[in-house]
Amino acid sequence: MSSTTHVQVAIIGAGPAGTTLSMGLTKNKITHALIDKDTFPRDKICGDALSGKVVYALNRVKPDVVEQIAAGTEAFLPSWGISFIAPNGKRLDIPFTTDKTKVQQAPGFIATREDFDSLMVDNTPSEYCRLLLGHAVKSTQITPNKVFIEMSDGQHLTADVVVDCSGVRSDLAKDHGIEMDLNHYCAGLRQYYEGVEGLSEEGYIELHFINDVLPGYFWIFPMTNGRVNFGVGMLSASVSKHKVNLKDMLHRIVTTHPVISKRFANAKALESVKGWGLPLGSKKRQLHFDRLLFCGDAASLIDPFTGEGIGNAMISAKYAADVLTDALAANDFSEKSLQTYTDQVYHHLWPELSMSHQLQKMVKYLWLFNFVANKGLKSKEFKILLTSMFENVDLRKKFKDPRFYFRLLFNR
């Protein structure tokens, strides 16, 4: 590569958003550079759950990656559902699909980001992609006619447009007003264990809602080779207000919780506790500017209720690839031209993000959360409805309607 190279699109960050965008641009025969300060494989602090959105996005940019995931049993654990454990201890198991016989593979998977991100990066090289790993971006200058990128090793790159997929610490996002807001931000801790008992044989992920963590939850996600991803997430505004020490809380759950402590009695921690921030998608932001788009965590698109970020990041990247293809054809990279990107992302994701924000608020009302869990345990029809809600966002909107709970209350 020469000291100065021009590509049509520069992508900063080779995580799930950046690699999905790269695959989409390659599919559309658009030259681009995929830049990341790290080399792969590398660890990334995360919950490690890959939802059906991951499969959806990959099927639209490079379907054979889904086949690789489904075949990669040593790294990818199939997940067929989710378990909600209410504050009263009641466990509600919800399958991701109403009929397993109608699907060719599990709707979701669980894998370390080290394994998943490496697989994604391995699928990006092409004649259209310049893969620049181990190259930190020193500066990005956006002018009316071009984008100039200088890397820490002195190399220079020019592009027609830049897409920031660099995650929660994005400098460009801060420069353009996408900043941390404690009311729309979550603090998270993760720790890998082995030997945890009572895990689902079908890879159900567990979300535990207990009084001390609300509004938030702790999770247990089963993984291959007998490991689990165990962690806690809590709204940063609540952490700050109540001066919560999340690390102490995580330790207290493992050692004193009446149920969880027994499951961890013979477990072994495989690492020290690690923390990171989750920019939540609970309010709309402008995700496009002149010659600039934001994807994934840099765009603050994490689900406020479940904490899912990977699927939403990849969905945003899929739309970025589509919009950039049109912008390149029209040779128009103005803020007005790229408005379509923000519109499409929120058209697809906002109904769910908005609903999840309401559910996040609902968790504060313990009696209501416990009531829904109790109803789910008693009513087969209600459990089917909950399963259908994973397959249909419109059905999930029922949770926002007070009449939904009124009908539940009087429908014995």
C-alpha cells in the first residue's frame, strides 16, 4: 500500500458493524478500507449472545457466514430460547421459535467475541477491501470534497465518505454531539466461569432481575466447553445516584444469592472481572452528517432492556451499505443525501428500541414484573404469545399498552 491511497469508503472499526458493512460493500463492488487499531483474534468485553438479527443481517450480506457459524460447534453454542427470572424468583422459559421443526438451525448462538469477530474479519478480504489491522487512526478530517485519514504509523488514506464503527469510545461521535447520557447509558461487568451448574441443555440464556440490580439485571449465558459468560448491567444514572459498586454486587450474587450461589459453589472463575459501557438506543440521535455515518455502538443502538448490541450494530451496517451504494451512484455525500440512513435505521429498530425502553421502566414496578412472570407460568397461551413476540416486533408493542395488563388481570 502506498503512503496515500484513495478508496470510496473508509470504515473505522472491524467489529461486527464494520465487518458487516465491509461484506455489504464488497457485495456491491465498492472499494473500501477496513481499519482497526487491533489485530485479531482479540478479546472484546461483551455478553457474547448472537441473536436472530445477526443471522438476518448476515443472510443479506454474506449468507455463507451463517453456515460457518452453524457448523462451528466448538466455538458457537446454539441457543433456542431465553429465561426470564423475575424478582420473586419465578423462572419463565420462552423459546425463540414456536416450531423448531420449521427452522434449519438455532435462531441464536453464543460465542466469545474473540471467536465471532475473528470469523467476521476472516470473511472480509476481497479485491474491494483493503484490510488494515493494527493501524490506529490518528486523525480524521472531513472536507467538502473528501475525507482525509492519517494513521499512527504515518500512512494516509483518502475516501469519499467515512463510516465510524469504532464503538463506545468514538471520538467522531463525541465531536458530532453523540455523547454519553447517564439516563441512556448502562454500566456492565463480565466474568467467564466454568463449572456452573443448572444450565439449559438447549442453550437458553438467563436474565435475572433482582431488587438490588433494578433497573438492570444480571445474566448467565452458557457457552461451549462448559463455560458461562456471567455479568451484570445497570443503568448508569442509577449506579451514580445510589453509589453502587457493581464489582461488589457481582461478587455478592455469586457468594450469597440463595439460588445462584449454590450453582456457583463448585465453579471456577477463568478471568478477573472486566467492565465496559453500553450506549443505549433509548433516544433518537442523528446518525449521519456530511460524508459521515455512524454504526453500531458509535451510533448508540444497544437495546435498553436486553442489552443486545451486536444484532443492532449489524442491522445498522446493512443499511449503511445500501445507502452508501446509492450515494456513490449519485456522487452525493451531503447530510441531506445521507438522511435516508438515519431514517432507515430507526424505521427498522425504533419500534423495538422504544418498546424496550418502556420495559426498562416497567422493571421498576416489581409487582407488575412478578405478575407477568406468574401469568406466564400458569397460561400456556400467554407463553405462546411471548414466544411470538420474539418473532414479531408488532406483537411486542402489546407490553406498552395498559389494557394488555388489564386483560391479563381479569383473564384467569
